[in-house]
Amino acid sequence: MTDAISSFGAVGRPVSIHTDDAAKARLKGRYRTETWFKWLGAAAVALAGLFLVLLLSTIVTQAIPALRQNYVTLPIDLSAAKVDPAKLDEVNYDAIAQEALTAKFPDVTSRQDKRLLRGLISTGTGVFLRKDIAADPGMLGGTVDYAVPLDDFADLYLKGLLADVGSDEAISTTVTPSQTSGDIDLTFGDDAMLALARGHGATEGENGMLTLTSGASSLLVAFNGGTVKLTALSPAANGTVIAKGTVIEALDSTAPAASGQAFLRVIETPEASRKISDKMIVWLDRLKSAGLIESRFNSIFFFTGASREPELAGVWGAVVGSFLTMIVTLAIAFPIGVSAAIYLEEFAPKNRLTTMIEVNINNLAAVPSIVFGLLGLAVFLNFFGMPRSAPVVGGMVLALMTLPIIIIASRASLRAVPPSIREAALGIGASKVQTVFHHVLPLAMPGIMTGTILGMAHALGETAPLLMIGMVAFIVDIPGGFTDPATILPVQIFMWADFPEAGFQQKTSAAILILLVFLVIMNAIAVILRRRFERRW
């Protein structure tokens, strides 16, 4: 009786290895493992999404400033005394624009200060002015208000990317100047400025004198219609402070400024650590307060070619070069790749030769892209003597790199067509060629097009093979044909990222954003084509 209960259980049912306690424990362990696996998978996807959002947000945040450009509107004298309509090519348009700018600051008299002032506007101002006059000769004969692009450092400052400038704060004591220009003394009614200077990096010397060097924050005092930069402060009798300073903007008078009538501006970033001086900041703020500076859509970036000056650099040359290169790549890789796939999949005999070809094609798809660049350098440039840094050569190199991808994708699409389609076509009397081209190929074309577009998107993002054939050259002009010198977006991004100027950092991110837009569009087209024409068997 005991044996019967132990073998059949308490209710008379047989005990199985699948229902005993050990089996239930194993089942719970398996369910627990599956749950952990699901959570780990979800965490991996979430982590990947987080990094993707972080990457895109960083690129977009850095790219947004490059989409706007600051301009200053100046009264440009284009009278006959300045511009001879018969000799437009001999006119120094840069000098005319610089004269209009210096006329806004009559108190700037020294040669060094005038050089700094002229540096606020772009060196390409004369080129833009010359083009606009040629497009609209009606500008000649008088004075016109003309918007001039600012230099890259001035533009970055106005965007808040070059110096940490605080707001103007009223000084709660009297300020008395000794004179209106040059190096002057300022007398403050209390000693609050001493503690402020210490907190902003002033160096303390003998007798409690504080010195504000170029490594300390800049303290600017605005009153009586002018601006003074403090250079040293020392305590005086009756709790007052004597400060030495340099006048940046001339004062209207030496009358004392009452409490609340003088204002202090602190530039936290030391002058030695930024590419724009205190004088240039004051001048820009004056132009901005006068309503002469405006921010516009940066058409220069989108519709001009490369330049060594950040404010003049554009991506249009790289976009045109990329387009021409992709046309050559598509024209070569698509017909050859699809033809090779059709032959290997539908007509080639299954022997050692075709097996070796298939293995080599699969291996070529995994070859580093720079190897194709070396091949292009050795064959197309050195052997055939084709033009260096031309879209035709870049397209041929990228076509060689894309061919294995297109062949593999095309063969997979042809193989996915059911054999019954071929058998039905052959059964009604169609030849092998008619079967392939009239029935199999149209059904496989969505997959072929998808693989081709993805291969082209992969080629568009390549840089290494094009560096080997000279497409890293600095190209200013917009390419007009397949044999003109050109560059493409990835190479342009590579070059800008290597430039030391701060203005190119935003241009690099903006160019990356444009490249990502192109890649997203190409991948979206591939998805749409597949969903639109794909058939399920």
C-alpha cells in the first residue's frame, strides 16, 4: 500500500519527472531566466536609444548656431567719387565698407584700435558687395544701407558662444572720473569695488592695491555716455577707492555719476582666454544697442563653397560634389551589380569557378574601404592618369566598394522569388531569358532597389577611400562637371573638424546634420519602396 501511494501519489495519479517538485523548480527557473532576458533586452534597447538621443541632441545643439548669421547694417558710400561705374573691377570694396564702419566710431583714432575695429566685419564683405552691385547697378550713385556679415569671432560672441558676459548692474555709489579719454582715474564713493575685484581674480600687491591682469575677469564701468575698463584699484581715505582704467568709449564729461547712474559689467572669461578683446565687445554692444545688428538665416553656409574663413564657409560645393559622385557610383555599380547577380543566380553553372567567384564577392563586402581607395590611387590615378579629386574618380572607387553589396542583395532578392514562378513561365513556353527578365526580375526589383539604395547610403558616408584619391583637397569653387575638382560631405566634415577656429565647430555639426538628413531620406526611400512593392509568397 505504501509502495502504491509513493509511485502513484496521494491521489492515485502516477508521478512523472515532468511534474515532480524538481521539474516545477526547473520550470520556475526557466521562466525567471526568460523574464530576466526580456528585461535585459529592453534595457539594451533603452540604453541604445538613450545614446542615440544623446548623440543627436549634441549634434543638433551645436549645429543650430550655424544656421544663423549676424549682419551689421552700414551706410555704404557708392557715389561716383568712391565707385567709378566704368571700372567696377578696380574698386576696393573692402576699404569702402571699413570706412563706413570706422565712421560709426569717431573716437577710435589709433592705428591699432582701427585695425581691431575693421576686424569686426568679414573679409569677404568686398566680394559680396561687388556681386550685389553687379546684380543691381541701381545701388550706385549715392549712399545705401547695406548689411555686412560679421567676422566669425564677432558672430560667435553675439551668439553667446565666445565669452561669458554678465548683465549690467547699477553701482550704488558715486563715480568720479579724472578726464574723458585715455588712461584715467576713477574715484568710487565706497570700497565695495575692492571685494568685487578680489572675487574676479584681481592680484593683490603692496598697500592693498589690486591689479586686474589679462588673466582676470574684465570689469567695465559705463557712465556719462562712455565705457572704462578697470585695470587697478587701491583703497583711499574716507573709505573711498581710487581705480585706474582705460577709456574704451570716450566720456561726455568729467561730472560725477550719482548712485545708480553708473553701471558695472563683468566679463567672466578672461581676455587672455578668448579671441575677442574687451574693446571689440564694447563696440559690438554699441552697434547692437543702436539696432544695427540683426540675425539672419545663414544663406552663406548653405549656398557657397569652402573657405578658410569660418563665416564664409559653406557646404554647397560639397553637396554638389556628393551628388555628382553618387551619380557616377550608381551608373556603374547598379547595372554591373544587378547583371552579375542575375548571371550568378540564374545562368551560371554550379562549379568550382562560380563557387570561388561567390566566395570572393562575399569577402570583398568585408574588405576595409581604404583598400578600395588604394586601388583607385594605383589604377585610376597613377596608371590611367585620371584627374585627381574629381567626382568621376571618386564615383568609380565607391562603385567598386558598393558592387559586392548590390550583388549580394540582388542575389538574395532573386532567390526569394518562388520557383513556381519560373516553372509556370517555362511551362507556357517562355525561354530562360524571358522567364528571368519578364517574370523573375520584376518581382525581385523591390529588394534589388532597396539593397542598392542602402549600398549608396553606405557609400555616401565613406571618407577613407576618397582621401586616398585626393578628394581631401581644399576646393573653393562649386564643381560644374564630373571632371572638375570637388569634395564630398564626409570629407568636408573631416577637414572642418581638423580646423582650429571655433567657428568651424558649429559648421562641422551643421554639416553632419545635413549628411544625416540625406542618409535618413535614402533609408526612408528604401523602406517605402520595399513596403510599396514587396510581395509576400
